[in-house]
Amino acid sequence: MSDKAGRPVRTGPERIRKLAQAALNADVTVEQVDTILESLSVTLEDLSRSTEILDVTLERFNGTINQINELAPRLIAVVDRMEGIVSRVERIVGVGESVIMPLAATEQVIRGALDRVRRTTGL
């Protein structure tokens, strides 16, 4: 055989060895790919389980958010009632302060008069 591409001509046994080596290399590569695919299969199964758990968690989270949404108007109503109570208490305290101010002033006047009487009588 003549060399048309500038390569040396291989003999039959050399060609068989090269083909056998190529077949062994291909077999090793196939085994490596098989191992990777098996690992990937396990990983995908784990991912599938994790995704299912995540779905359940998200459903529970969605339910919680819905409960909060349902609870919010009731909480707002409670806050409104509490604000009403606080404003009534503030009015009651204001009225109480208005009633007590003249009494406190009267008490101070009486105490002052009693102190003067005590000082003048020596009690």
C-alpha cells in the first residue's frame, strides 16, 4: 500500500492492536458514562423527592398566608375597637382632671389657711 497522506503504512497486527485499544478505550468510556448516568439517576430521584417536599411546604405556606389574609380584617376591627376604647378612656381622664383641678385648688387654699391658723395659734 502506498502512503497518500504522508503516514506510515500499518501492518495488519498493528491495525488490530489499535482497533483493540480503541475498543477498550470506548468500553472504559461507556462504563464511565454509565456510572455518571447512574449517579445522575440517583441525584434526579433525590431532586424529585426534594421537589415534592418543597411542593408540600409551599402548599402549607400558602395556607398560612391565606389564614393571615383572613385574620387581617378581624385584627383591624380589634384595633379599631381598641382605639375607640382608648379615646373614651382619654375623655374620662380629661373629665376627671377637670373635676379634680378645682378640688386640688380648693385643697391648697384650705391647707394654706390651716397652716396660717396653726402658725398664728402656735399649734
